[in-house]
Amino acid sequence: MTPHHRPPTSSHPKPQSSGLSDLSARANHWTVIAGLLPFVWPAGRPDLRLQVVLAFIVLVIAKLVTIMVPIVFKEATDWLTANQPAAGTTGGVLALSATGLILAYGFGRVMMMVLNQIRDLFFTKVGQHAVRALNARTFQHLHKLSLRFHLERRTGGLSRVIERAARGIELIIRMGFLQLVPTVLELALVCIVLLIYFDIVYVAIVLSTVVLYMWFTFAASEWRIQIRREMNDSDNDANTKAIDSLLNFETVKYFGNEELETRRFDAAMARYEHAAIRTYYSLGVLNSGQAAIFTIGMTLSMWLAARGVVAGTHTVGDFVMINAMMIQLYMPLNFMGMVYREIKQGLVDLETMFALLEENPEVEDKPGAKALVVQHGGIRFDNVSFAYDRDRPILKDISFDVPAGKMVAIVGPSGAGKSTISRILFRFYDIQSGAVTIDGQDVRDVTQKSLRAAIGVVPQDTVLFNDTIHYNIRYGRTDATEAEIEEAAKLAQIDRFIATLPEGYRTMVGERGLKLSGGEKQRVAIARTILKGPPILMLDEATSALDSHTEKEIQDALDRVARNRTTLVIAHRLSTIVHADNILVLDGGRLVEQGTHAELIERNGLYASLWSRQRQAEKAREELAQALEEAARAGAIRADDLV
Ligand SMILES: Nc1ncnc2c1ncn2[C@@H]1O[C@H](COP(=O)(O)OP(=O)(O)O)[C@@H](O)[C@H]1O
Ligand SMILES: [Mg+2]
């Protein structure tokens, strides 16, 4: 594996490639094979290593038996021709030795099969272990990679990379150890037997046939791999398109774009169709060519042997043996095209996986990083500047303090950089200049694990796991008791909603939590953060998805949770943060104002104008509600319409 290069933290992150196909260019076959070795010869698993050794022993014995079969066949044939009754006489009895030869032939064939099965079993254990170990490594690594990496890549594509790589390992082990190595061994044995019973000319014929055969097979397979790659690409493409389209089911309906989606999917499938047909066509070329080359070699050696029989230098048994041996050799050779193709294919599939493993996490713990020690939980941003992409600065020289145990609010127009501040504090990204500290410790100097354990986040868009409500709340702290989970649900005001569900806490929330409303999802997210109980709390428009009635209720809960905790609130509705100890007003990535609500109103700047605009809107809403209520009381509207 190549050494990891860490980008210096002060500079911009290196631009990462955006497509999975770019990744495969960075690894090659040899690094893949080298990378695979520790998985098939696993350190610390002497049992598995023993299996590998046993498998090789069985493999050699199996091949020795294999090569004995045509020899026994030859001996039997020679005996039979020698004991043929002369014309006109009645036949004799089958001698014991000949019966023995025929029985040995049958036994040899059975043993060949049985030994192969035993060998397969040994290798399967090793192979499956390698699949599991490598998958676990990759999965863990994927979670280490940056948020940027995951935002730029398509999850459907990633999961298929893992799926394919698992198949790739299996293929390489199966094809390499179970086909390639045994075939080479068999070829060597065939040559030895030919030298003993025939002469070097036969060896030359068989070897050159095999070499020509292999050359043709590899060249044709190379061509087929190109086609196969195209097939993979279009398959990937069609798949991500389908997943994306189905994830956006509602959006597709909003815009009536079902046909556009179908066309897009169909276009990708058309590419696949074309490549798939070419794959079959090329298979025909490969098979025919292989058969032609091998048959020529076999015919030639049989012709030589036949001449030898007539000349008296060889027996009929020799003639029969050379045919039996060649046909026997053809069987594994016939697989060589597939072996080559599958091994290459396995390598291609694994390349992407290994390239993923070599992808450096953008945010990494410093060597010897210590755990964050939270004494009071004071946060400080010092001249922080940050950009997601080099040429578009998002935060510009931001400085502020969140004193321990206080609540500081960040407000400002959409796109001002509010959520970016929370992502930086959580260290999803490293900043380009300045410093972010918690109790005087730079977030880049402590371990990510300890930093993230200290911060509870209720994000702007909550996504839930496709599991039960119970599972999603308990996710906040997996060792929480039932009573604690219910307490957290109560604090987040979701308990009454759960009580109305027929399955209560065991209700499934659907993929990404889509079966819950925005408000319900948000409250589940609040409950799981309450359960986590961190010293620092970060609420990113945590109540923006709620109606104002529910918002008031939850606000109480949030205020209670926030008490005695350092809290950073990103607020959409200003009415929810009037009591904040300090309010930061962000506009276009700059901190334009800060102070308490009263101070900022006094100042009559951006905050004051945002405030009056929201007040007006709220007043209008209240008046409307009042008017409706009066109308209802007067009987003009049915009370149901008010809901
Ligand atoms: N992962 C990202 N890559 C590039 N730009 C981003 C990314 N996330 C957010 N931005 C941009 O950064 C700006 C600030 O975003 P954000 O902090 O989410 O704003 P808000 O104040 O609404 O929370 C926006 O203009 C947004 O387009
Ligand atoms: Mg935001």
C-alpha cells in the first residue's frame, strides 16, 4: 500500500476526483495482488494458514492421481491388444491384472473428483474470510473519509463497489488457486510423462499448442475485458440513475417528469444492452478460436503416435494415452479464458476498492492527538476563514466567543454560512486560517472522537435510519435504559405522538425517516441528542420544520436542555432566540453585528430589519387566525376548516 500523504492542514484541501471511475486509474493490478496477500495468508490466524497449506497438498495429490488415469488406461489397452484372441479362436478370460487396471482407472477418476472437492472446501474457508475482512476494512474506512467525499459520491455507486469487490476476491482466489495453479502443475506433469513414454518432439508440440492457445486466449480476453468494462460502467450508471430517481420520487411527481426519468434510465440501459450483446459475440470468437488451436495440436500429436504404432515404435496404448491425456488437459485449459478474464475482472473490481482504501481522509487526527478535555465548554472562533472550494470563500475572518454555559444565537439570511460554522466546530472540514478552540484546545489538536462526543447536534435536515423510532432515539446513546429513552422522548415532546401509534416505539420510520413528518423527525432528532447529553449543544434551525404551536412547546424543552450547557443556536425564527446571551448576525460570510436582542434592535441594522419583517409576517398570521376563529364562532365556517 502506498504511504499516506497528509495534506498540510493550513492549506486548501486537495481537490478530490468526483467520479468513482477516476479512482481505478490510481491502483494497478500488482498493488491489488500485493494488497490481497495479507488477506489470503492472514497473520494471527494459524488455522487459516494451515488450511492454505492443506489445500496445496491436496491439490498436488489430486494432480498426481489425474495424470495416473490415462497411464492406467494405456496399460489396460496394451493388455487388451496383447491378449486379443487370434481370428477364428474363442476368447480367453479377463486376467486379474487387467481387471485391477480397470478398477484402478475407475477409482482414480473418483479420487480426482473427491480430492478436488476437498481442496475447494479448504480454499472456500480462506476466501470467505478474506471477503469479510476486506469488507470490514472498507466499511470502516468509508466512515473515516470526509463529509466532502461522501457528498461528492453517490451512495448507490459506493455500495456496488463493495459488492463487486467481494465477488472479485472470491473470483481471484477461486480462479487463481483452484484453476490456474493446478493447470500449470498438470501441464508440467504431462510434459514429464510425454518425455518418459514418447520423446521431446511431443513435448514441443504440446507446449507450443498450449503457448499459442494461451496467447490467443489472453489477447481475445483482453478485448473482451474492454467490452466488459463498458458493460460495468453503463450498469453502474443505470443503477445510480434508478436509485436517484426513486429517492426523488416525490420531486419527480411535483414536476410530472416520469417520462424524462424513464428516458434517462432507458438511455443508460441501452448502452448496457449494446455492450451485453457484444460480450456474447466476442465469447463466440474466443471459444471457436480456442477449439481450433487445440484440436490442431492434438491431431498432430495423434498423427505422430499413429505413425509410431504402424512403425512398431509405439503401442496402441500409447496412441490411446496421448489422446486421453490431451483431452484431459483441454478441460482445465478450456477454462483458461474464463480464468484470465475473471482474474482480470476481479482485479478491476478490486482496484476501485483498493483505490478507495487509499483515499486519504481529509480530516485526520494528528499523530498523538489527545482527547478533548471539557471543563466548562467555552467555544472560541478566532479570525476563522473557510472555503469549501478554493475560489469561493464562505466564511471571512469570523471571530466570536461562546462563553461556557451560555447560549449564543447565529442569525442571518439563508446561505450566509450559519450551518458552515456548525460543520467547522464539529470538524467536518478543516479551516484555511484562524483557529477554533474549545476550552483553549484547538479542535485540530484533539481526537475527532472526543470532540464529537462533546457536541450534540440537532441538524437542519434530519435523516433517520430505516428502523424503529426506538432504535433511532437510542442511537443517541446505545447503552441507555428504557426509562432514559422514554424520558428523552418526553423532553422532546414526542412521547404523546408515539403513544398514538399502534406500534408505539416499535414503529418503523421508513427510508431516511420519510414516514414521519418534518416536525416528528426533528423531535426524534432532539430526543436522541438529549439522550446523548453532551456538554455542548448545537441546534441548527432545529425547530424550523415545526408549526409555531409545536415550536413553542419544543422551545421549552430545548431551553431546558440548553440550560447549563454551552449552546450555539442557529435560528430561523428570531422570536425563538430573543433571550439568547449574545446574537451574531451573519451576512455573506461576515459577522456584521452582534449583541443582545435589545442592543441589536437599538442599533437599527440588519437584525432590526429582519426582526420587523418577521414581526409583521407573524402579526398578519395571527390576525388571520383570529379572524378565522371569529368567523367560526359566528358559524360561518365549520370548525374543521380551521385545522
Ligand atoms: N459542501 C459544500 N460544498 C460547497 N459549497 C457549500 C457546501 N455546503 C454549503 N455550501 C455553500 O456555502 C454557503 C453557506 O452555506 P450554509 O452554511 O449551509 O448556509 P446557511 O447560512 O443557510 O446555513 C452556501 O452558499 C452554500 O451554497
Ligand atoms: Mg443552514
